[in-house]
Amino acid sequence: MDTGEVTKVQILAYEDKRYEKLLGTFDLPINPEQFSQAFKVEYDLQQAKGSQSNDPKFKFTQPEELKLDFTFDGTGVIPMSNQTPSPDEPRQFYKDVVAQVQEFLDLVYVMNPKTHKPNFLRLLWGNFSFGTKNGFDCILKDLQINYTLFAKDGKPLRAKISATFVNYIEQVRRVREEGKNSPDVTHIHRVEAGDRLPDVVYDIYGDPSYYLQVAKVNELVNFRRLRTNRNLTFPPIQETGFTSNTG
């Protein structure tokens, strides 16, 4: 049944990276003025000396970024969501911008004392859900707040928010969804001058914290000084039982 209510963008916060422990939700009072998606593919652009062209080699696809621009309004004209007003209970309106901003920050930005990091987030917008069947799973990357309207006593009445979220997919789930099989997931990397093991591990697995396990697999005595022209093996995570050290 269509109630005539406008579907609002909803932000769900989770304590764990598997998105199983829901902590809370936040509905944007006013839907975004606009949103944008950013996609980036990384290539190795190094080329031989004296050459005029190059054959770029694919390295990895960076996580998608989603930027939302929206407004918090405290002038008393925006009705609160999910109300069932009656003659005895008139509709309520948003009047405290500072409180709205703080509630938003607590959910998406403030460090969770149990995990020692900001919460994992899922963005939803009705059936659209920002283009994926389960919503946009992400973490906050960047946030800017501009206060643009003030009461006579200096109290903010309007705040414009620009928030950038970066797509997050838990490692085991990412490997499963990519659907890769050996030898596609088993990588062989030839060490070049200047290579650092955590950087190479990040390029392959998307998580630098696996570098100690990779060092063990390759029997590296000193992973801080990699011998150039040596081949390193990066096996499938599911076959090795690798676990992230970042939690």
C-alpha cells in the first residue's frame, strides 16, 4: 500500500565486518541533493627506457566510492520520519541541527569503543539500494560539514553534509563473490626493486595484514628486504586459512 511517504536514505551501522551485529539505523531527514559514484582501475604504467609506448598491466580495481550531498535543517519545516500523527498528537518537526549532526557522527564516524574503529555501514535507498542487491556496504572515508544558516543567538539552523563512503567487502566474501579458481587466485609475483611485502600483499588480497602469513608460505627470513627477481607465491585465501590481523 502506498502511504504517500517519500522513501528516505537509510544508514545501517554494524559492529562486525560480516554485517551480522546491527547497532542502529539513521534515516536522512532530507534525501540527498545528489550522489556520485567513483570507479578507478589501477595499472602498472612502467615502461622500458627509450620506449615511446607502453602495454599497461592490470594491477587491481580500487573499491567503489559513493559520495552523498545532503542537508540537515532545523528551521522547523521538515517533519520527523515515521510519524503517525493524530488530532491529539500533532506532527513533530526537526528543530535541532546540532543534535542531528551528532547522531549522524556517532553512527558513522565516532570510534566504537568495543572494536576501536568506526562502524561498518550499509546504505539503502528503497528498492534502488545504490545499485546492489544488498545495499552499499561501506565505511566512511571523508566527511565535510558546512553550516550555512544561523539563528540570532548563533545557533546553527542548517548544515550541508558531504560524505564519501568507500565500498567494503569482507575478505572471504570478496574472494567467494569473485568466483575465481586456481590458478587465477594463486598469484606468482616477481620481486622488483623497491617492492615492499605489505604493499604487494595489498595489491593481491586487498588487505596488507596478510604479509606475515605470506612470508611464512614463502619461507622468507627477512621480509623487509626482498631479494629482487625472486618469485613469491600468493595462494588462495580459502585454501590456506589466512586470517586478517586487522580484525
